[in-house]
Amino acid sequence: MTYLNELAKTINTRAHDKGWWDEAHRNDGEKVALMHSELSEVLEELRSGHDRCETYFNNGKPEGVPVELADCIIRILNYCGEHDIDIDKAVSQKLEYNLTRSFKHGNKRF
């Protein structure tokens, strides 16, 4: 599988073109916090009563749960592209490992 790595490179190139990597002072912790902030925006969409599959537009800008999830994925892949993280390999390894886990490993509710 190479799709995620290719997408990460495309996203990272676009981020560079738009100046998002010009701020050298931003550290890894800040970048992870920005990934997390997109998930918080998903939560706010749900708390506001929007359906999890709803995309709506605000002055031409797409909004909603799917859009915020996409933003999180974009931030993650941008980070992977910047740091040459082989995310395809990591996802494949994790999926393979998860096959060895027991049903609801740990018996937690969620």
C-alpha cells in the first residue's frame, strides 16, 4: 500500500506552498495539539446537533463532522509527509496486529 504516503506528500507540498511550514518555532507538541483541535471541532459539530454525515456550507466554506474529520486526517498526513513517516507501513502493521487481539480486548465499554 502506498496511497497514504503519496497523499501525505501531496498534502505536505500544498502546505509548504501555502506557507504553513514557514513558522519554524512551532514544535511537535503544537502540531499534535492542532490535530487534536480538529477532533474537538467534530465534537462541537455533534454537540450542536449536526448529523455525523451532514456537510453544510457557511459562506462557501464546507463545515460539518465529515469536514472536520477530513481536517484531522489532513493535519496528520501533513505531519507524516514533513517528517517522512511511512504511514502506509504503520497502518498495515497496526491492522495486522489488531487481527491477533481478542474480542473487545480489555472488555472496556468504549
